[in-house]
Amino acid sequence: MGVIKAAAGSLGGVLADEWLEVYSCDSLPEGVLAQRAEKKSGKRSSNTKGEENVISDGSMVIVSAGQCALSIDKGEVTGVYDTPGENTYRSSRSPSIFRKGGVKGVLKQSFDRFGYGGVAAVYQAIVYLDIREHMSNPFSLSLPIRVKDKNTGLDFDAALTVSGMFSFRIVKPAVFYKKLCGCSTGTVYLKDIVPHITAEFIMTLITAIGKTFHEGTTAYDIGMSANAIADEAAALLNEEWIEQRGFVIASIGIDSISLTQQDKNLLQSVQLAKALTDPTLSAATIAAAQAQAMQDAAKRGRREPIRVTFNNAPKT
């Protein structure tokens, strides 16, 4: 009885899986980077008894702009569909009678399934990825930096604060799937990976700042170095991330880069003290102070009009 049931299940299962499938994804949910696709079906569909994990050779994979689809077979990426429009799925492991040579493949499949008790010895899936640019990922950091003031000769360790946004996009979908998806049924959420890649981004940004200011810098040069730091950080990250993560930094926007207010005050006080030691600057400073003092004295000596108030004035 078991042999007959296995034989019937093998042939019936193969015939049920012969229909060609259609896969599409109008749009991935907000915040989802990767998600397994489901077979399209309708009220008039006859493809209702096929195995969920079997995709017939010749099936259609529809890809929209900003998407990429991957075909997975036993955990391995067997196809990348990154061209918008209709794409044809190819697999010699799941032939269809609706394709050339499919009848012969049906007999072979039936025999293979019979050996497994009527179960399909394949595990196939279509996974959609969002390959658009993922923007508005904030970052902020504070780190020590060596500051040299050319005018005063002051050389001190200050604290630099940097903040802004970065964006990234998937450029190697197969690498991204292998490194971050883990299995064909897994869903990858943006919120789950952004904290980690932000931490890596900040580490690399610190390295980029160190390379940019390795011999020290001036307060003026700090504000002019945002683009150089961003370019250096992107170059360092993309070299590693494209092979290890499958995505790259698309852009870096630094909206604030400056010394702390305490360090700014220190620098200004030293610059003022230095200015007073210069005879020319000192004389000008004293003259300006004397002129201001004279103006203040003149204001205090100016007569104001006399106002008299009669408290007992008769009422009218």
C-alpha cells in the first residue's frame, strides 16, 4: 500500500506542479528590504494544488522599477532578475510539460519523487529586493582632534562634533541575500540592519577624519573639510561593503562639523591675548576702547528734559 501511495503521490504531485507560475510584487512594504514572493492566483486559477516550493521551468517573474528578484534553489542563488518587465525563470530541476522536452522531464521527476516517498526533492523560491536608495539615516559623533592655530601658535587637543545623514543602496543582490537574508523564507527589515551599519559607518568616518587631519588642523579648515571627509569615508566603506554586504554608500551629507563651544571660547581668548601683545593691534584696541569710553561718558553727561509732576493738582 505504501509503494502504491508513493507512486500515485509522485505522479500526481508532478502533474500538479506542471503549471507555469507568475510571480510579481507591486511594491515591497515600507521598511522591508527583502521578502519572499508568493505565486499569483485568482478565482479561475487551476494552479491550486502545486507545491509551494516548486517553480516550473518557464514561469514568469515580473520585476518593477526599483526592484530586483532572485531565484533560490536549496538556499543558493540561481538567478538574478534586475531588468524591469517580464523575465523567464529557468530550472532543469523542475521541467514543465508546457515547455519543450517537458514530458520526458515529468517521467524523471516522478521517478525521483518516488524514491522520496512522493515528496519533491527541491526547495525553490523567488525573493524580491528593494534596490532603491535608502535615505535619511542619521549619524552623530564626537571625537578628539588636534588643532593648530597659525596666528597664535596654539597647539591643543579639542573635541570635534560631526552630524549628518547617509544613504545606501543594494548593488549586489546575490551577496546581500547570502550575507543578510540567511534563508529563502526570511524577511529583512530596514530597522534591523540600520543600527549595525550606522555603527560601522561611524567607525569608518572616524578613520576618514583621522586621515584628513592626521597632522592637525585649524579651526577655519575644519569647516572647509566636510566634502573631503565624506569622500574619504565613502571610498573606505564601499571597498568593504560591496563585497561583504552587497550594498554601497550612495551619499553622505554632513550638516554640522565644528569644535565644541568651550574649545571655541578658549581659542578666541588666546587670539585676543595674542592681539594685545602686538604693538600695532594693541594700540588700535586701546584707541577703540578709549573712543568707546568717551562716547559712553558723553551719553551719561547729556542733560535730560526736566519733568515735574504735581501730586495735589485740583480735580476738574
